[in-house]
Amino acid sequence: MTLVLVSDILRAGLRVIVCMCLISRLLQVKQPDKKSIAAGLAGVFAITVAMFLTGSSEFYRAALEVVWIAVCSNRLLGADMRMGLFVSIYYEIAVSFWTFLIMAGMGIVFHSSAFLNEETMDGQAAVWLLHILLFVGMLYLLKNQDIARREAFRFASAVSAAGLIAVITLSEQTVLVISDDTLSTWTILSVVLMMSVLVFNMNRQYESEKELAKLKSEQAELLERDYTTLNNAYAVNAKLFHDFHNHIGALRQFLTHEKYAEAVRYLDELQEPVREMTDTVWTGDETVDYLINSKAALAAKGRIQLQAQVEFPRHTNIRSADLCAILGNLLDNALEAAGQVPEPEARFVRLTIRRINQMLVIKVENSFAASLIQEGGELKTTKTEGGLHGWGLKSARTAAQKYDGMMQTSCTGNTFRAVATLCFDGV
């Protein structure tokens, strides 16, 4: 019995760690650290021991485990509570389902019903086989950070379909005695798992489309504002041209009487109405214009000098969502880092976008004050609170890879540099 208890505790701990890593990847939240892993293991240890001593059923164990994973993911990883519950519930169902399939499969191969009993050595071997596969899958996820959502959806759908075929096949075998109720239950749950994969993918797609729709709305507001600004500037220019001879006369009087300061102030007053238009970046691409000008406004509020030199090609196959993931994240990171510099005069962000044949180069340089941390050859965020922090560079790197590109970061003195390169086709 002690061996079974120790096995249950180890397996429960492994399930929790794998599920938290899965939630981190699927919901794009903070990766589990030592604190979150320790909290997850402590909670599941208490649950497993309590269920073992009270002799409670597997259902209550799984239910408490689901709630604890969701709570830890919400509090320590920054995941949405509802989505955390959704993922953990179907994760537990999938683990139990595939545990049953592996136990039944090994029982058929070795012609032994002992594999269906977890308290036997054969049953423990079957259960641990699945958990070893879970551990290998977790290592694969951690190693391959750039798995596309479509590929993950196809893999999850294939696994769910394979499970449905496997449980249907069990009803035709004659080696093991498995009740019809058990087979019917697992058949229904396999269909539920397939539907959960579809629902989750639809939810992620809906969230992406909602974010893109929000961006389009903000772009429309920016275009309307720029159109109004341009019209106002044209009206001011027309008025200046109409009153040109009067302004020349006034300036002549100031200069004749050597009132140079008054002349300069008069010129500044004439220039003020069109200054806003001249400070706006116009590239011809709505997304780029929106991002650069909106970030320029934020930079001005933070007393950060933002310089932009943009040469952006029009009519390319680069999607607006991917461009926002790259340019938006790089500028956000740069502005936040520059804003932490104590001296306002030392705060700067320099943006350069160049087209070299069929390659687009996006370079963002910024001043920074905090020391950089490297982990596994990659820069690690210096932020300590939870949420989406640390995912900006990863999101930009993933978007760049869609266009056979790459992203590189470097640091020289107090200047941080991020360069993204993308290959594009004209459309």
C-alpha cells in the first residue's frame, strides 16, 4: 500500500507540472517557476494523501486536482480562471482516458487482466507508461517554443480521433472482459474530448479576430484623426498664403526695428498650426502609421525622444496581425525600458525600417537602466509581477519566423538593440 501511495504522489506531481506547462503554452501566460511548481506540488501532495487515507473515489481526486491546478495557474501564472478550469478539466479527462486505453491495450497484448488494476505491479507499469509519455511531451513543448497553433490543433485532433478509434476497437476484442457501460462511458468521453479541442481552437481564433478587430477600429480612429489634421493643415496653409503679404509686412517691421526676438516669436506662431502634421509619420501603410504615431504619443508623455526613419514597402503579404506582433512588441518593450532611465535627457528610442530588395529590416534601439538577464541563451524579462510579461520578444520572434525571418538582440553600453528581418512577396 505504501508503494501505491508513493506512486500516486509522484504521478500526481508530474500531472500537475505538465498541466501547468500546458496552460502556460496554450493561454500564453507566464511559464511555471519554482514558486508555482512548489505550490502545485504541495497542494497535490495534500490532496493525494487525503484521498488515499479516506478511500475516496478517483472522481473526487481528479476534481480537487483540477481546481488546484486552475487556482495555481490563475494566481501564480496569470491565466484566466475560466480558461484555466477548461484546460485542466479536459486535461484530467484525457489523462484518465488514455490511462484506461494503455492499461487495456497492454492487457490485450500480454493476455492479462491484471493491467486493468492499478494496485498491481502490471497496472502500475501501464499507468507509469502514460506518465512517462506526458513527461516526454512536456520536454518537447519546452524545447519547441515556436509550434504554430494550426500544427498543435492538428496534433490534438489526431490524438483525440485515435482515442475514439481505439475505444471503439476495444468493444470488438475478446481477450479482456470489459463491461459495456465502461466502454460506452469512455466512448462518450472520447467524443467530448474531440469537441473540447474544437471549442478551444474556435475560442483562440475568436480572441485573435477580436484583437484584430480592435486594432482595425483603432486604425480607423487614427485615420479619421489624421484626415482631420491634414484638412486643418491645408486650411491653415491657405490662410497663411492668403495673408502672406500681411505677414511679410509685419516681419519687415520687426526686423527693421531690430526686434529679432519678436520676429522669432511671430514665426513660431505661424508655424505652430502645421507642426502637428509635420511631426506625424506617413508611410502609406495604415498599421505602421498607427503603431508609430500612437507610440510616439506615448513617448512624448514619458519624455522619451523617439526618432523614426521608415521606408516601408506597400502591398506585401505581411499580415497586419504579424506586423503588430513584431513592431508593436518591440516598441512597447523599448518605451518601457527607456522610461525607466532616471535622466529624462538620456531616454531615447530609435526606430529604423528599411527595405532591402525583398527583405524588410525592423531595428529598434533604446536606452535602458536595468541590468539584462540571460537564460538559456535568450534574454529574460526583468519584471517580477505575473501576466504576459516576457512574451513580447517571443511573440515577435514567432511572427518573424512565419516569413522565413529571424530576430536578434544585442546590447552595447546602455543601448539595447532588437533587429527583426522578414522576407516578403509583393501582392
